[in-house]
Amino acid sequence: MKILLAFLPLFMPLCSQPDPYSVEDEKNLQCCARRAACCKTYPTDFEIKAVLSKCSKVDKTADKKRTPMTVVRTLRSPDSDDSERKKAGESTPGIANCKRKLKLTVKMRNAGVTDTKSQYVLVDHVFDSVTQQKQKLFNPYVLKITQEPVLAVYGLCYDGVVNAQAKELVVNKNQAGYTGCRSDSPNNPVCGSVSYRSETVPYSNGFCCSCNKDKDSVHFLNFSNLPYSYKFEKIPSYEKNYAENHLTPSLKSMHNNSTYSNNEQSSENRNIENDTSQARPHKRGGQNCNDKYTPANIINPDDYHSSSHCLQFSDLWYFVYRIRKPKVHHSVAVRIFEKYQTLEGVCKWRDLTKKTPVTVGTDFENFANEDSTLSVGYDRKPLPDNTFTLNYQLHKILVPDVLNVDEVIPHPEIKGGPGEYLVVKSAQVQQNGKTCNVAGVGYEAFAKQANRCSNPRGTCLKNQPIHMWEEDHDLDVEGKKGRYFLKFYGLLPDEPISSDKENRTLSMYLTNIYTSLLDIEIKSDDNPLLRANSLATITEVYVESTNSQKTSIIAKIFNSGLISSVFYVGVTDCPLNLPASFSHIYSKPALIPPQHQHVYNLEIQCPLPLNGFVCSLQVLNVKQELIALRKIRLQRKDRCVCAWHCSCACYSADLGLKCKPLSLEAYHVAGFQGGEPAALRVVEYTFWDDMIAMFLYAFVTVCLTLLVMGLVKGVAGICVVPIGLWGLEVVLDLPKKIDRYYERDINRLAVVYDANGWPVHPETGDRVRNIPAHAEFCVNLIFFIVYPFCIVWHLVKKTCTGKVERKDIDVCYCKQGAAVQRKNRSLQNSLIFKSK
């Protein structure tokens, strides 16, 4: 929002304050007035007080009968006072639908121009009412605070109108056609008269100044003897009432009603009695009192030699407003976010205000949501009256009426906008028209002024609004501070004056120190505190006493908190008949991360004095505060175990380890939370269960391995035929006759077989597929699973039958002059015979 520079006027001793800003701050205000880039806003100082406490108990039966809660907004009356509000007992509505709540008090301190940008406040530590210390929250909160500018709002009361400039018009015998001044008549032929609501305005016909001083005094006395003057004494000014269609009289008619004689005489025809005498001009009228020449058509020479003094008004009028006691207007929009973590471990922010900012301020002071889980209240520190730059008991505001001006160009005072509205003291403006040298001077004051003809021209017409404007305008051009312009009293928004059907107000930025408070209550049932050194659990304790000279105590301590903590353990509460040193055995402190455990080892370097006894193992933090406690057993030449929810048991003394549950109180004292675990179903495992499980695991592993090997053989067999055919004769009883080749390049040729019955390539003699490729791939996939069984089957069959198959007989044949022997489907070449 654009702002204008304002300075505290120096001529106001009742409202002036020592400048709280330095020279640099004043330069910054000047930059803001010029809307320059050097303008800097002052950041808001935030002070946070966070307290975590329990919610007040609410009767559950009353909750059922209670009607649904709706959003609560407390509207503050603009005329209410802080003292009245406190007496009425207004307070921030607290939340009730909770077990634990977070109470935030946000103190905002604004100075200078309010920073309207969104500002974020992190709340990650609170004051714990239980430990009376500051603790860290597991899920922090973030407040997004957006402020509206702090404004001083003045109510304006319409008090009438005054003219911008009342001027004196002097007409004397030096003007051609002048017939004289007759003040004894209500209708002065020079000044004329003004009518308002069909009645003549008293004293509007001006006054006369004669060279005869006695005549002037007679003229002065005649004004008080007008028979109709009493009717207009209660008219303070020409009020402009918009509801009455602008009943301000037309000022142009004043001069038009004046009549002038057409009897013009040339100055050459004048008969000056004493032409050798020096001219003696009248002090106010300006006519030459030594010039006694009187035209022939003039009946009364005294009237002719008297000057006429008329009062004329400008066509620009100013509205006059009284100032009411100022009120501060400030509003704050708050959004509250809570950090949380999803099940996948992703951190996100939950909007507690449901994407709708909560707006509170001087108008709406309290807010509570429908669920009664969030409430926000607004409060402020009262300001003394001398904080405000305008004194409502001393000042009035003059606002130009720009709608009824004939021409804007002749009036530069209306071009400056609201910054050049005039601020005057109450004594400097009068609407009754009976006071000289003030804004609002009228006909009566002009006519009744003391020694009117002995004073210079323009007397009684000083301190007009146009004079005030010109004075401050010249100072503003020189870069100095004025006395009347509104912009010298404070920073102004773009539209400082706003109005509705009933009220009209003036708003100015409040640049003094302004302190306000936000009281926020948030439901915090599921947001734990990270209390350091406060949560520990004794999960397991092992006591080894088999060595008669030494006893070892091994304790496992679990940090059940959410923050790293330092703990140490010690043995205490031993029987009184033991040496005192048994009750003062402690370990060294150890830092345990959250949700981790640490193993402490305690050693007793002496024989146990008793056969069996019970002591206590305690866990202490760095402040030597007791965190957890558990009873342990020490048995000579035995091993004892204290694990989880079971009480201590010893091997030899108890004839085995048996779980005897701890009492619920002892369970909680050991650091456990909640109820004790209960066995809902007991499942017993035997040796054969484990063996079967291991067998199934091995079987599945072997099958998967053989399938992978078969997959490799099948894929390789598609590319290399011998690899694919290897071992298939055992599984499928190959070779066998085929109708045609399965290879595409030779599938139309006649099938050729070798000596063993395998189909071969007709040109190369190499073996080709005996079955289709897809069938070969499927068989190879399960080949390594089936092949061992096939081998076993053939061995069993051979052993039982004892027959020799043809394929097991050695076959010899001649090949290229050499004897070739085939045995067991393997070729063995032996040179038997070679022809010569």
C-alpha cells in the first residue's frame, strides 16, 4: 500500500512528542513519502511464550447434551474502550476438546511502517508444566503471520463549510461610472446584497469609507441598528448539505446583483478645486481625499467621495470536520502448520487452519473453530492520547469541495490530494462569520471590524485556507516541514478518508511503537515432548556368579525416549548384613541414542558373603534422578536371568529358567509402559518341524538351480545343435525317424541318416534336430531334473534284465581304408588294417 510522509507539527506543544526515531529513520520516512526505492519497512519483533499444559476437565455427560459448537467471532464495537471491555470480562475462548493443549502467547511489537509481508515463526520448544523446564516438541509448529498496517482511525463529524479565500473588493470614484456608496440602504448599489433562502444576508452589502472620519463612525453605528439583523445571528455559515441538494448560495450572484451607474464622466471634465494641492489617498479606500470634484449627476457628494468595500468569496469551499477520539485498527491473519511424518517416513506439514487464515484484530478479537481444537485471541496494549499526532480536542480538518468548483485549473490547492488537506486548530476556524482573521470569516465580521476605515485594505481577511495552503506549499517545495498539510502529521494511505451512510473516518498509519498480543491454544494430544534423560527401560539383567572370586552383572538399558540421553546404573538396596560397599557399585555414564540400548557391565571383585540375596538395580540420569528400578538376584555359584516382564530366575536354585511375571507396579517401575504382555496362543516347535523346514528349503533351492541350468542349456541349444541334443537320447529314446528336416534351409530335401540312425545334414553330414526346436527347448528346461531319474531307470533296467542291447555291441566298419569301431556311442579310431 502506498504511503505518504508525515511529520509531527512543531507548532503543537500539546501533542508534540520527542522524536523516537533517529536521523536515519526520518530519512527513511522521507523515502517512503516519495515512494522511492530507499523506503524500508521496520520488521516486526516477535516474542513467543509457549506452555504445554493439561486441558480442563469436561463433563462427558454434558458434552452429549451440548449443541454442536460453531465458529465464534467476537465483534468489538468501534466505540468500545479497553477498560470497558476488561470490566465486561471478555477473554479468549479456550479449547475443551483435548487432553493436552499448547498455549502460545505471541507478542508483536511494531514500530514505523508495518511490514505487511508474511512472516513465519517456528515453535519447536515449549515450557513443560510437569518438569518446569523448556522441552523440545516432537512435531514443531510454524505460524504464518500476515499483518495489515496499523492505522489510527479518526471519526469525522461534519461541522459546516468555510470559503477558501474571502477577498475585499474596493470600488471608489477612480472607477468610471461610480455613483457613490450608500451604506444606510440595505441595497448598496456597488456591492449589492446576497439572498439566502429568500432572505437578505445581513451585512452582505459591505461598508463605506469616507474622507470624513465622523461619517465613518456613523456608518459603523448604522450596522447594529438594522431591524432585520437579528434573524440571521444563528446562521454560522453557508452549510452544504448533500441531502438538501447543495443549498450553498451561488457566489457569482453576489457580484451580479451589484448595480453600477451608466453615467460616465471623463476625468478631463473634472473641476479640481485645489489642483495645486498634493493628493491625499484614503488609507483603505485609496480615493484622493483632496479631490473635491463632484459630477453634476451626483446628488450626495459625501457618498461619491466615499469608497465602497465589498466582500467576495472564492468558488472553492472547504468542508470542516471535527475529529473524534482516535481508535487503532489492526488485523492479523494467522495460519498454523504442524509437522508430521507419514508411515513411509516422509515429513509433511498439516494445515491446522484448513487453508483458511484465521483473522483477528481490533474488530474481531476472538476466534474458535467448530471442533474446539483451535482458538485465537487478540489483545493490545492501550495507547495514551499523546501517541496520536492529531489532537481530537484541538484540531479540525478542512477538506476541499472539488465537486462544486467551476474550474479546477485556478485552484492548485485541490490537486495535491489528501496529503494537502488542511489541519487547523479549532480557534483558527469559525463558521458563524463573526470573527476576523480566521477561516470562515463572514459579512458580519468584515463589516463590524474595529477601525475598519483606518486599517489597510485586506484587514480582517488574514489566515484564510488559501493562505495556509500557500505557506505550506512553499515550505514543501523547499523541502521543509509545514504546519497545516495533513501529510505533515502522519503517513497516509492512498485513500485516507472513507465514508459510508453513517460514518466518515480519517485513517493514518500509526508509526509509533504499537504492541499487540495473540493468544493461541492448539490441541496437542498426539505431539509428545522430547524430554532428555527421562525415559529408560531395564530390559535384561544377567548375573554371573559361577566364579567364587568374582561376580559379573550385565544390564541392558533401553533409551525409550526420542532424544539422546545419558544414563548410568548402580546396585543398591542390598541386605543390611552385607558390607556397605555392595550398595555403592556404579557404572560409568554412557550416552544412549534414542530407541537404542546400551550394555553396562558391573563387576564385584570379592566372594559373595551370602548364598543368595536380592538387591536393586537402578538407572540414574546426569542429574542423579531415578529413572528405572528392578530387583535382581545374586546366587552363589549360579547364573540368574532377569529378562523383560519376567522376574529373576536362577539355573540351579530354580531347577531351570521359568518365567514368573512381574507385578504391574514392578513392571512399570522397571521402565516399561502399558500392560504386561499376555500369551494368547502357545506354539511349540519340534525337531522334526525344523528338519522338514530345512528339507523343503533345500529341495526348492535345488529345483530352482536345476531349472536355471536347464534354461541355459535350452537357450544354448537353439544356437548350437549338439548342445541341445546332448543327453536327449536317454530322456526321449532317440534317434527316431522323421518325415522331414526341421531346419528351414533343408526342410524340402530327403532325410539322410547316419549309421546310428541320427538324421544328418545331406551336405555336411552333421547331426540335425531330431525333434522340433520348441519341443527341444521345453525338454532342455527340465532336463537336469529328469536326467538323473532316467539314468537310474536305465541302470535298474539293465541290472534286472541282463540283456545286451544292440547299441552296446561294438560295431566296426571301413572308412577311407581304415577300420572304425563304435562302442558305447563313442567313436574310437584304431588302425586295424590298411590296404596297400
